[in-house]
Amino acid sequence: MSQPTPTATGQHIEVPAGHSAAPHGGSSSAVSGAMFFWFLVIFGIAAYILKKHAFTPILDNLDKREEEIEKSLENAETLEREMATLDAKVKAKIDETDQKTRQMIDAAREAAKEAARGIEAEAKKQADILRENAARDLAAAQGKAEAALRAFSAESAVELTMKLLNEKLDAKSRKVLTDQLLSEI
């Protein structure tokens, strides 16, 4: 008798009795069981080898890489915080430097004003001294001029008096008379 055997397309074909539909002859159930057993043995060995030599190193490397990434992220966060701190310090230093610069400029302006006041006071002092010297010189010159004028006036008066009196005095008598008139003026 013939048995129906399914094909790859799902159709059944009839195989005459004594022929098997399994490849390489023999019974299909006995070969399938042995093949399945060896398949499981080989699969187990391959799975063990892959686990030992492929999956474990790959998973270890993935774990290491994950740890490196986490450390890198932590380092990046730490660096970001440090940069923010440094940025704040730099801004504070810039502000402090600006303030000191402003103070130095203000102090320099005040010193310049003070120096100008000192120079002005010294110039006034020098001008006062020059004025006083000029006044003394003028007073001295005026005194000399007044003395010379008195002497000239006295001599003129004596000469005029002599002419009026028609009397001639000698030089000594004139000098005495001039001194007397000077003391009276």
C-alpha cells in the first residue's frame, strides 16, 4: 500500500509501499530523532562556546563601556560645575578690578585737583611775595624821590631866599640852612 506524503508546497503525494519519502533511505522517524539529539548536543556545545568566548566578553565590554560613559557623564557634570564656579570667580575678579580701577582713577583725579590747588596756592604766594617786594621797592624809591625832592626844594628855597635877600652865602652856610629847612618840612 502506498502512503500519502506531504511535499514542501503542502500537497500530498502517494509513495508506493517499500519506498520511503525520507532522503537517503531509511525510516524518517529514526533519523529525525538521532538528528534532533545531535542537533541539541551541537547547539548546547555551540551555545556554551559562544557564551564562554563571545557573549561573556561582549557583555563585559558593554558593561565596561557603560561604566566609562557614566564616568564621562559624571566628569562632564563635574567640569560643568567647575566651569560655572570659575566663571563666577572670573566675573567677580573682573568686577573687583573694575572697582579698583575706578577707585584709582578717582584717587588720581583727586590728587590732580589737590596738586592744582597746591600749585595755585604756591603761585598766589609767589605773586604776593613779588607784590610785597614791588611795594617795598616802590616805597623805597618813593622815599628816595621824596628825600631828593625835599633836598631840591630846600636848595631851591635857599637860592630863592638868597636872591630875595640879595645876600650871598657860602657853601657851608647854605648847607646849614638847607638842613634846617629840611627838618622843618
